[in-house]
Amino acid sequence: METAAVLPALMVVLAAALWVIQVVGVRLECVDAARTAARASARGEDLDQVRAVAQAATRPNAQIAITRDPDHTRVEITIEVRPAWGPTFPAIQVSATATTDTEP
């Protein structure tokens, strides 16, 4: 088998692997940001401060949803990830959720 015939397939596999690594990294970032925001909520900070903490811990294009009821506070962070080498490809939505008890 010639290298010239295998090289394009190898490049596609490499690009896909790099995209998967990027998605996993963003997923971990979402988990960390959601947990950080949930901890801020558990300390009794108001929702604007919790949102600011979450925004500071993640990317500017992150969608942050915070819901608070008398018992629990839930922080959900969602980010759309596109490969850097193919901005026309469909985005993958990555999200993470963290829940804490609401402080009285």
C-alpha cells in the first residue's frame, strides 16, 4: 500500500481525533464552571454573582442557566463546539449541570 493512498485517510482520522479532544476539553471546562458556580450559590451569593462566577470560569459563548428554588440551586452550562478546521461543520452541544442545596 502506498503512502500517498493512505495519507488522506490518516489526515481525516487525525482531524477527527483532534476534534474529539477539543470536545472533551470543553466538557471538562463546563463541569468545572458549573461546579464553581454551584459552590458560589451554596455560599449564599446572589444569582447575578453566581452567573458572573460561571461566566468567568468558561468561554464567552457559553449559555448559562441558573434555577433556584427553596431547596436546591441548579447551574447548567452549555457550549456549542465546532472544529477549528471546519467552521461549516455542525456544532456539537456540550453541557454540564451541577446542583447544590440552597442556603437559607
